[in-house]
Amino acid sequence: MQPSCPSWMIFQMKFKINDTILNVLEAGVENYNKSRPSLVFLHYFGGSSGAWTEVVEKLATDYHCVAPDLRGFGASDALPENCAVKDYADDVADLISILTLENYVLIGHSMGGKIALALAARKPKNLQSLILLAPSPPTPEPIKETEREKQLASHGNRCVATETVCQAAGGKLPGEVFARAINDNLRTSEAAWKWWLESGSREDISSEVKKINVAVLIAAGEQDEAMTPKLFKNEIVRRIKNASLIVVPEVKHLLPLEAPEKIADLIRRHCENRADDQQSSEKNKLGESKFYDETGKRTINRKTAIG
């Protein structure tokens, strides 16, 4: 009998989804479809699934974790022409379907937050809640045109990539994390780079997010000068019935990289609180003192995985 792999081990798989090969990080497979929800992580613009590494390492002992490289980012294929936020949401929805996740929490950071909002607005089956870290708002993101033009002209420029990561994280990242963030920035496809800056960040999906029917937790970085608590209150909290906002102290925009322990703890507490609420609801509904749950077995067809 072969020994089982420790749950904190991180695996990389590739799936063909909507004619695009997506690279997918997975950890905590022992916790797949058990009592706790799977955690589906969506990364920031210029990032990859690797941006969640330190957060996943702290959660995988108790949670099944999945993080795709969104199309055009990381090791996934470049995106086709005429792409939109809804196409990224389609990719994530299809990945969740392939993995047959029976219950899950969507966790989106920055650009990934906007994609998570677009998917949650569809009221997908088995979505338990939404956690948004410094998310791009459902309305056009307030990027100064001078900054937009600078970014558009800087694709593949190591000096600008270094400056961007420094500014976004306040220069406080450990060396290995800092180098990974720069490398992710540089390997972003030109098509995805242009798509987000010219189109995706400008999309307005605000009329859709009011349909979201699960709890939404938004976390803002205390020192983030662009994605502020005021912005989130105006553009997200007031539009969604069950939305709440917290501020994470002493961080800027790259929350999972700057403060992985705080973010992992935030995610864990949110999931535990939701579980307690669900238990109370079920007890009241059934009039019983015990809460029963069924644990499912993994039924994913591994032939779907390419590598």
C-alpha cells in the first residue's frame, strides 16, 4: 500500500476548458467534498495560482483548495480575441463542474474578485459564500488614464514589473514571494494584459451583482490607496444584501502575499462562522439537537485532467 500524500502538498494539473488549457493548483485533496467547503481561489491581474501558495499551505490541512491560473496568466493558455469577464466566469464554473464540488467558497483577489462577482451573480448551485480581497469593483475600476497607459506600454518590462509589485505591496514581501510576483507579472500573455487594462477592468456588471444570494465578505487593505473601504461600500456593499466589509491592518493591495497568515485566518473564521450558522439553521428547521451531514467521495474523472 502506498503512503498517502500529506494534505499540505500542492499539485499542478491541466484541464481543457472551453478550448483553453488551464493550469490548476490543488491541495488538501483528503478534504474533498467532506464537511468543510472546498476553497476556490481566483488571483489578481498579473498574478497566478502561485499567489495563493502561502495561504493554501495554511489551510490545506483542513480544506480542499483549488486555484486556477486564469486564461492568459501563469501557465495557462493565452485568451482568444473578444474575451469578457463572463468568459472567465465560464471557465471557473466549468472547472467547478469538472471537479464536482458539492459545496465551495469563492475567494477572489483584485481582478479575481470581479470574476467571482460575475460568477456568483448567476446563483450557481453549491456556492456557499464569497470572500473578496481588495476586489476590482463591479463598475469600471478607477484607474487613472496615465497609469493605464503606462501599464499598457510596460508589458514584459522587468523594471516596471518590479516597481509595480513594490508599490502594490509596500515593499514588504519576502524575497521568494517578491521574485514569484515579478515572474508572474512578466509571464502574463500580452493578450490578457491588454484585455484587462483596455476592457475587463472597464466592464460594468453592477446590474448583475444585486442577484447574488449568498453572504459576501469584502476585505480591504488598510494602506491600499486605490481600492479603499469607501469604494467598496459604494460599489459593492450597498448593492448586495448580505455583504459586509472589514479592513485588514498594515497591508496594501497584495493581501495574500503580504499577510498570508491573516488572510488564511480570515478565511478559516469566515467558513467556520458560516458552518455554525448553517448548523443553527438546520437544528431549528428539524427541531433536533444534532446536525447530520453526509461526506461525499471524490468522483472526478481523472481522464479529464491532461497532466
